[in-house]
Amino acid sequence: GPINGPVNVCQGGTGYIYSIAAIPNATSYAWTVPVGGTITSGTGTTSITVNYSPVALYGFVTVGGVGTCGTGPVASIAINVYSPPLPTITGPSITCQGSTSNVYVTQFGFSNYTWVASGGTITAGQGTYSVTVTWNTSGAQTLSVNYNNLNGCPSLVPTVYNVTVNSSPVPTITGPNSICANSGSSTYTTQAGFSNYSWSVSSGGSINSGQGTNTLIVTWNNSGSQTVSVNYTNASGCTGLTPTTYGVTVNPLPNVAGTITGTPTVCAGATGIAYTVSPIPNALAYVWTLPAGATIASGNGSNSILVNYAANAASGTITVNGNNLCGNGNPSPPYNVTITPVPDPAGAITGDASVCKGNSGVIYSV
């Protein structure tokens, strides 16, 4: 009977199965295969498995039944042995870690394209003749491809394309990370000797100079948590995967002091007179100013004080302002204090020093 099995095979192909129906009176089966073909299993049976070497040639698969009287008539089929493809790859052979637009191309018009990127991720095109790769890991990496040609044959081994992935820089930033608002300019520095320096600062700051260089001068206008960031291109032409961000705490001055409450009219020599201002946001201490002759008896540095007035104290104003490491805040509105003096010592009394018992209406004066 006829031989069943593939007539179109690939050089280097494996696992091709050929079979024939059982032949009456045959106790064994004598198979032959084309030059370069090897029977890997089934010898002497009705079904064999054949591998074709990379140099296999066109030929015939034949089989004849073997019995006690010899070999019977031979059946055969012609085998077409096709060459495998030799894929090529074109695309960037030197690139940067983290780069995302690397396009690689092999021959167009075939099928079963299979790409493998070592150290990278195929982000588009798998299964087609063109892929886009993001290279994640620096160093010597590879990209390989295989496909089936029009005869259905794959390459004996995938084509491997060598790619050098240069490291991306990791910028560093040095400079003040705690500063007072509106305290002048601050200088921030990253590595020198590279190109395309790109700086940015958060909305609380403004760049005075240095954009495009490795040194930036910034004025911090608003208090709170702020940032400065930078990226650049290194000597290999690679830019940092992400800009480096540096945190800066901009400390505020104390807020404006509120209105002072207390006693507005006091007697000279009075002691323990209380004055208070509401807590001032961002203040670590309170700085009081008093009229001449007044001193703080207790509470100095706080928002509530007791004041002693000397006998010769003068009328005047009291003010207070908040203080912190960044300096003094704006003072409170002046609080007017009027000092009522103690009467002066009395003078000598005039009048009769000697009077008669029973006199009335005797006048004395001072």
C-alpha cells in the first residue's frame, strides 16, 4: 500500500512520521530514507520516525515487507527537503538603559516570528517582523529571532543580535535641605562634566540662575515642603531613568502678632499686671517691649506676662512679636498704657502750733 507521511520537510527538522498499512505475510519492514535522514524509532515496524540533518538532500522514503521468502515489492514517496531561513536583524546595537524606542527588524513576509530579548522587554510587535524593545538592564545584552519561511521551515537556530546597553546616570544633589523663607539664595549642585542638565523646583521656589549647568541657585519664596530635581545626559549619551528629587524644608517666619489684652491704666509702682497675646503660629518664643520703668516679672518669652511698674514708670506702649530660628515676625499693634503717678510727698503744714483749750476754727494748711 501507499506510504503515509510528509513529503515536504526541512533540513534540520525532527520527528517526521512515516507509516504503511500492514503487509500480509511480512514479518518485518525494510525502510530507506533520503541522504541526511535518520530513522530514530520504529525500524522494522509499519511506522518510523525520521530526523533530517541540516545537510539532508532530496530523495525517497521507501519500504518493503520482509518475509521468509525475502523482501516484497517496495513502495516509495519522493521527499522534498527545503533549506531553513537565515534571519538577519537590524536595529540599534548601542543604546541606553531604560530607553523605550528601540526598533528591530528582520525579513518581512514570513510566519511564526518569535523574538526573545535578554535584559529587555518587548513592548510591541511580538509575532511580527518588527519589534520595539525597552532595555532594562545595562551591559552586554542580546536579541534573537526565528521564523518559518514560505516552506514552513524555521532557522536551525535563532539569529542572535548583540546589543550594548549603556548605564543611565543616577544624579545626586547636594545643598541646604532646611532653610528660611525669603532668606536669600540657596545653591544646589549635581555631578559635573556632563550635558543637557535640566533642573526644576516646586512652586514655592524660583530659579535665579544655573539652568543647563551642574549648579543651580534658587530663592525659596514660600514655606513648607519643597523640592528641587535634576536630570542630565552622561558621557554615553544616556539620560537618567527619572530625575533625582531632593526634598527641602522651607521654614517660615512667625506670623504677625495679634492684639494685646491687659490693663491699659495702672498706678506707678503697681506689680503683677497681666498682659496676653493669642498664640502666634510658627513662633517658638515671644519678644515683648515695655514702657520705660516697666519690667517683666514672669512669663518672659511666652505669650502671657506679668509686669511690674516702678514708681517712676512712664506712660508708653507695649508690643510683642513672635520669634523662631528664622528671626522675628511682625509685631502686634501698639498697646497704650497710661501710668497714673503716686502723689508727691506732702510739704510742711502751717498753722498755730499752740492753741488754747476750747478754741475752734483753727486753720492748718499744706
